[in-house]
Amino acid sequence: MAADRGKGGDGWVRGVSAGGVLRRLPLEHETSVFLLLNVVDLLLTLGMVCSGHFAEANPLARRVITAWGLRGLIVYKMGAVAGICLLAQVLERNSGGLGRRILNLGSVAMGLVIGYSLWLLMQRFG
């Protein structure tokens, strides 16, 4: 029994409360999708900027690249993603459903950005 502690039915580790009662992490699915799409966007951005054929479209991110290079861009983008995920968790606890809607909207927006990046790549290297 002790070996099963902290495991979900699918074998993945779940959050455990102070009393040892298993519970699902809040917004687990929505956060995972949002993170995955942002990592894909980051990889596409890095590849496109490094190719020399494309520039970063976001003016703030462009300034970060100018000041701190691609490592700065990684920290900037992943920091923003972490902040949005944290904000969504807080909002979800305090105003049910708002955090979920923010992450879902962010995921749709990232999907559109990724689609646009792929379209640009097709236009350039088609």
C-alpha cells in the first residue's frame, strides 16, 4: 500500500495533501497543453531567428534578444509562461473557471502563432 502512495490510477504522480489524501493537481491538463505549445513556439522562434531569414515579431522580445541574446529570450518567454500559469492557478482558486479560460485562450493563441510560424517557414523554404 505504501508503494502506491502519491500515484494516480494511470501511474502518474499526483498531488498529495498534508493528510496523505490523493488529489488531482488543479488545471493539470490545461497547463500541460499551454506549456507544450509555448515550448514548440520557443523552438520555432529560436530556429527561425537563428536561420537569419526571420526576425522576432514581438517588439519586447526583440529588445530582449538585442540586450541579452537568445538565452535572454528563453528566460523571458519561459518566465512569462510560468507567470501566466501561476496567475491562472490563483485565479482558478478564487474565481472558478477564470484560470481555465485564460489557459485555454492562451493555448488557442499559441496554436495560431505556431500555425503562422509554420506558414512563414513554408513560404520561405516551401
